[in-house]
Amino acid sequence: MLTAKRFTVIEMSGSPYEMGLAHGRDCKGLIRRLVRKFDSMVLPAEYQEASRDVVRGAMPIVRAEAPDLYEETEGIAAGAGLEVEAVFRLNCASELHAWRGCRDLQAVTTVSDGCTSFAVENAGSSLIAWNMDWWRIWQPFLVLLHGQPDLGPRFLAFAFAGCVGRPGLSENMAVSANYLPYRASSVVACGNADWAGPGIPYNYMTRMLLQQTSTLPRP
């Protein structure tokens, strides 16, 4: 029988590094436990070493495109007493699932069902809802981030312990998401950059969206 669960709220404020440090310290035990279990939860043993190159390829891209969030990741790692790469790896769960699907040349990735989102507008107001449809093994590691950065809007974001975020809402907007898995093709060499090269992981992208002040394009 399923029971309701109240998720831990992580209060973060200040500079990106200070927010990450608070997150890492408050969730130190949970983050370190997830780091120990992460590989076995996400990938078969034969893929785990090769996947480290996939993660390392994304790190300089995030550092260049979202330096504040990379700094926050450094703060999380410092607070939890871990290497930055170990924490960054936690933020690549969705990408590693997709990468595994490419390596296996599966019609879809290892995740067959994903999240559900919807939006309703009425009388000038909007309601946006999102649920996380994923394996129940992740549930013990879920937290709610309440961020009050020195620069940028306040936000709430759902996350795994040690991660910078997933969908959530800020003072300006709400972000939800549906997982659209890669579809493997025998025409493309599986697992190489021609199929899907390194980029900005989903967790960082959602936070970058929550930092925006409007959904309208800049003039």
C-alpha cells in the first residue's frame, strides 16, 4: 500500500556556492548514500566505466554556459565532502539512461514511462502540474529545494539529493517536463558523438529556465 511522504525541504540562500554548500551539508548523508548506489541504480556494470567519459564531456559545457550552477555544484560537493565529478554525475541520471539506450540500440531507452505534465488557463490565471513517473527506488533520495539566491528569483525545485534541480517554480514562472526518449538507429554508430554528444544536462537546463524573468523572447 502506498503512503504519503513529506519530502525534506532544503533551505538555500546567498551566492551559488553558499547555496550549494548549505545543500551539501544538510543532505550530506543522503548524498553520499546516493553516490554509493547511483551506478548500480542507473547502469549495468559493463557500462559504468565508459559512462564516466560521457559525464566528463558535459562538465566544461555547463561550466561555460551556466557558471553559477557549476559553482553551486562545487558547493554541494564541498558540503558533502565529495569530488565535484561525483556530484555532477548525480545530475546526469536522465542522460545516462538515454546513453545506455543508445548503447543497447533499444527502440526506446531503459525508461519506458516518463513524467506527465499539464497546464490549464482560466480567467487570466494558469495552473501547471507535473508528476515524476520514475522508479520507486529514487523516492528515498528526493528533496524539495527552496532557493533564495543573491541574484535572480526565488524558486522551489524538486530534486534528488545532491542535484541542482528538476522541474519547479520561481517567482516568475513554472517549469514542467515530459521525457522524450532517444530512439536508437542502426544507421548511427551507437554511443558516439554522432548520435548524441555532450551538452547541458536536464537538471541544469530546468534551473536555467527557472532563472528567467519571462517566457517572452528578448527584443
